[in-house]
Amino acid sequence: MPNPRGAIAARWLLPLGLSLVACGAPAEDEDASDGEPAVTVVSPVGLAAIWGAAPDDVWAAGKEGVIVHFDGVRWERVESPTTQGLHGMHGSGPDDIFAVGEDVVLHYDGSAWTEVLRDMHEALLGVYAGGPAGMWAVGTATDVGGAILRRLDDSGWDVLWTSAIRSLWDIWASGPEDIWAAGTAIDGRGFVTHGDGAVFDPIATTGGAYRSIWGSAPDHVRVLPYDGSVQQWDGAEWREEERPAGPRFMTLAGTAPDDVWALGLEGATMHHDGVTWTPSPNVTDAHLMDSWAFARDDVWAVGANGTILHYDGAEWRVVAEAEPAAPR
């Protein structure tokens, strides 16, 4: 069967075999040639998922089950109950966070991460835990092939929907009756499905294979293709948004319709201001896999080589990485 990540291993294309040499932020008096704080090492391997409950409570996870946390001052690695790769993370609050990955689902209750599901023969790639919207996870059934949609409710875990499409990569919801998932069809084109919590139907689009979905309201949803134009749903139809040619993108994050970021391979970043997509200068060559935004001046991204980026409203900066990026 086709690999759902095309291939999932593509998340980890850069060298990963480095040891953990530091977990926290540098002391204020550490030297830095450009006046910026020195970059630290938090994870020795690639990071693929990030989510935050607050600006001083941010989590990230990735290869080999690595989980790291930011407390507003420093990033530190925390104990993980798995060594399986983790691809998606989302929560409804600081004591209700899920992380999903290769044959595993983890939950954080405010004090510790625990394994709540395992050996499902699934590569779960995205998760949404939105309080009243419930907990949803998407990915690929690795034993039989095809996309899968999981739900967690009061009765337990349930495989709600499967399809012969290649994979579902990401999921987003505005509420319990407005749930969206995006991925890749068998023919390689983008696939979007929309549901009310019980029934899901495909929504025709014209875009390429989708990697991320994000919205600010039921009538403002964007899907990001690996390559090609971004598609934006206005409540009635899809509208195509041209974007700079060249880079391939993996993740969307935003705070409003006029404040949306897309990030991807080789450190590519671009921003939508409500009118156009504009690229911003790359600050790393690492492949960026996931992102999370709290405010226009507080956006995070993670990727290969344990890379963690932060945007402060003026510029992106590398705050952690396991191996320095190649000179630009």
C-alpha cells in the first residue's frame, strides 16, 4: 500500500543521530554572535507535532516518542510512555491533551502522559480534541490500507469512518457538528470530508494532495496542499488562493482570517494577510512539520532535527535544534 506520509519517513529526512546535550533555555549571559540567545538542544530527533494550552504551556512531540514542554521560559524534555513516532497533538485544555502516532494514542491529564490505545495497526497523523466537539483522530489503516477516522466519546473509542482514499492527514472542527478532515485521494489529488459528528461526506475541491487544514469559523476554512494553490472555503464554495511557487508546505496555523501562516520543507514560511500570500525569509533549512499560533506575535513551529521556531510579530527565530542548519 502507499505510505500515508508519502512516505511517513519523509518527515525525518535530515540527520537525526545526535545526543541530547541540553534541555533548557540558555542563561542570559551566554555568548551569541548576533546578540540573540544561543540555540539549545531540546530533542535529539525530529519533532512533528505541537500544541499549546497557553503561551507558557506548550507541548511538542515527534520521532521515537519524544515529548518536550515549554513553560514560558525554557523548553525541556519530559518522560514519555512510548518510543513510537508521534505525528499529531491537540487538546481541550492543560489537563486534556492527546498525542497520536504509529499504533499509539497518548493522553496527558495535567500530571503525566499515559498510553490509552496501542497496536491498532494504524498510522494516526492528526488529532483534534475540542471539548464539546469531542476527540477525533485521522490517519491510515496500515493493515488493510485506506484512510481512517477515529472518535472518542463516552462509550469509548470508535472507528467511525474508513475509506479507500489513500490517507487523511489532518482534522479541524469549529464545533461538534462541524468537523473537517483533509488528505490525499487514491489518484494523488486532495480530498476533503465534512461531517456533523455522525455522517461524513466528501466535499469536492480542485487542489493537490492536502497536508493541513485550519479554520477560524464554519465559513472560513483553509486546506493546504503539499504543492499548488491553497483552497479557502467561504461557507458556500471553495476559492483558490495563489501562493509563491516553489516551496512545498506541510502545516497551517493562524489566529484570524487575515493572519494565517503556512510552513513546510527546507524552512519555507509564508503569511496570508487576508489578501495575498507572502513569503518570509527562511531562518532554517529544516523541514517544518507542524505549527501553533496563540497571537499575531506568538507563533511556534517544529520540524526535523529537533528544530523549534518562534515568531514574535517581527521575525522568525530558531530557538532549539539538534544540529545547526546549513549556512544560508
